[in-house]
Amino acid sequence: MVKNLLLSFVTLLLIIGGCNMSMAKNNKWDKTFSKSDKVNVQKVEFTNRYGITLVGDLYTPKNLKKDEKLPAIAMSGPFGAVKEQASGLYAQTLAQRGFITLAFDPSYTGESKGTPRNVASPDINTEDFSAAVDYLSNNANVDSEKIGILGICGFGGFAINAAAMDTRIKATVASTMYDMTRVSAKGYNDTIDEQGRYELKQSLNKQRTEDYKNGTYAKAAGLPEKLTGEEPQFVKDYWNYYKTNRGFHERSINSNGNWNMTSTLSLINMPILAYGDEIKSAVLVIHGEKAHSRYFGEDAFKKLKGDNKELLIVEGASHVDLYDNLEKIPFDKIETFFKENLK
């Protein structure tokens, strides 16, 4: 019984959360937000150091001159989302404000390559940010000394981990962040103890044996097709974003798919914020006052050192508000932060 409950819990966690510069014009608008007439957008591909080809949308200001070099920002998230959702909204908005921005699908998800599909990895998803920096560093219109990154939800945690590793990253924003390794290993508010974690690993490793025997990957549970009204508020918030016209996208795992159940094994065993205290570049952590996940951002911030680290709590905001609520996302602050630190 305990094993089954723990396995069900993990499946819930999974729902929430070299350089090839070939380009093709994106002729069809397939985003969940309105198109701006102030930016251009192009589909781009680049490869990470594991040989996985990532696909992103490159946003540039329409008034960009041929030989002009601008600061750039790579971004991804939320966990289980695609670039046509929240990260694309952030990218387009910041491109309107004078940055070159790249919203990308992480490895194994969306339009990015990699098999099996719908797999998460603390190592590879951190590497995806550095691969995006590879691409931007070699873009003719980017000042390679002025590159930042922005991660939303689970990719806020991966962004901080990337900043701890990649010294080319000069500024990092983590918005409404999750530490996916902590929540996978310990549950919400650290309620899973060592014995519970052991039973969880037993269940997931048993599933690995079955997956190999069957030649397929069992899927974790996704968001329900309909709400009963009995769900926790944060699940209702996710549903109201991913399952409605507000944020639904056919390629999004949280909208229209399932994570592989055994994806969580590496998340359990590889904490991503171990070296956060070694980040020398600037970091801005943003979280909602009413977000169920707020403690992830606050605890990550406590680990950061130096006078170039900031924590911003957005009054009245929930976790999902910072996906697409333009009245809550502090774009003025984000713009100022990047302009001050990418110069």
C-alpha cells in the first residue's frame, strides 16, 4: 500500500513540474500567446554535448541592424511545457525590450530530439541551457560576453544549476522555481523520509524491469481531463493553464501527454543545487507570495552568496500566475536586472 501511494505521489510530481545554426522561418503562429508586431521569430536548431538536437524559437527586435550586437537570454520551462507556452511569452516580451532571446524545448520533449520521449534528466536538462549558450555565443548579432538565462518552474532550478557550472552565463533569473530533485526525493515540504524514499526506488526499479521486458515505457499519470473539485488548489491552477485555451498546446506533456514513470529515478538521486553557493554571477529569484512552491525559491536564495543576488516575492501571485499573467510577471524588474548585469 505504501509503495503504491508513493508511486502515485511521484507521478503527480512529474506532471508539474557543438552548434548547428540551421534556420527555417516559422510561418505558422502556433503559440499560446498573441504575436507581437515588434519582433521577428525564427525556428532554430542546435546540438548539446550529448548529441541531442534541440529546437528553439529565436526572437529578435524588428529594428535590429545587420551588424548590431545585443545582449541575449536563453530560456526554458516550465517543467513539462514547451517553448510555445510560458517560455515563449517571456522570450517575446523581453525581445520587445531590446534583447535577443531564445526559448527552447528541452531534450526529449516538444520539437527537440532524443529518445525515448518525455524523459527528464538533471544533468541533460542543465546541459540544455549551456547548449543554448553555445548557440547564442556564435550568433552574429549576439555579444557573447552578454548572455543570460531564464528558467521557469522546474527549469528555474536547472537554470541555477547551469549558472553554477557555466561561467559564460553572466546573469540568471529563476521564476516561480521548483527544485525538481528535492521534490522528487523528499516530496512537498520534505515529507518523504529515508524509508519512504527506499520504497519509492524499489517500485520504480521494478518498473524498469517491466519496461525492459515489454520494450515500452510505462507512463506517469497526467493531469485529469476533468476536475472533480476535490483537487488541491495548485492542481486546479495547473489544470486551468494546461488544459484550457489559456495555455493548452498539443506538444506539451502537461497538456497532452505523460512523462515516463521512471524519469524520476535520476531526479531522486542527483540534487541540482549543491553548488549554488559558488555562483559568482548575478541571480534574481522571483516567486509568488501565494505560491505553494515558494519555499523552493526562498531556500535556493538562502544558499546564494554575494551582493549581486536578489529575491523578489510578487504580492498576491500564485505559482501559475508567473507563467502568463502579465499583471503579475515583473517584466520591468527582469528587464532592469538583465540590462544592469549584461553590460
